[in-house]
Amino acid sequence: MHTILVMGAGFALLALCLLVGRGRGAMAHAALAFIPLWLLGAGINMAVGVLTAGYSVAEELPIFAVIFAVPALLAGFLWWRLQRT
């Protein structure tokens, strides 16, 4: 359940980034700007899991990959679509 909530936060951050960018070109740049922001957010989530919840890095790494990849792939797809027109 926590994983779904964190990915939902990623989608909300992506939506916020897209709202900040007005116009197709700015939205495309906003989608790209989201990726390093989300990498930082997903990394913080992983650090919390390791430092406070007691999971090992090996246990958290696959969850980090999913949490980061799903919203980042959507951002990459949106960037690609917005660049085409």
C-alpha cells in the first residue's frame, strides 16, 4: 500500500510540474525536469526505508526501482509526445 501511495505522490508531482509549464514546449521541459526531482524523492523514500524502517539496501532497491520507474516512464512518454508536435 505504501508503494502505491508514494507512486501517487510521484504522479501528483508530475501533474504539478506540467501545470507549471504552459504551452507544449514548456510542458515538455517540465516533464523532463520532473525526472531528477522524482529521483530525489524516490531516493529519500528509500533512505527512510533503510534508516528508520530497518530494511536493507538490497531489500529496498527493487521497490525503489519500481517507485522511480513508473512515474519517470510516464514523464518520458509525455515528453516524447509533447516534442512530436
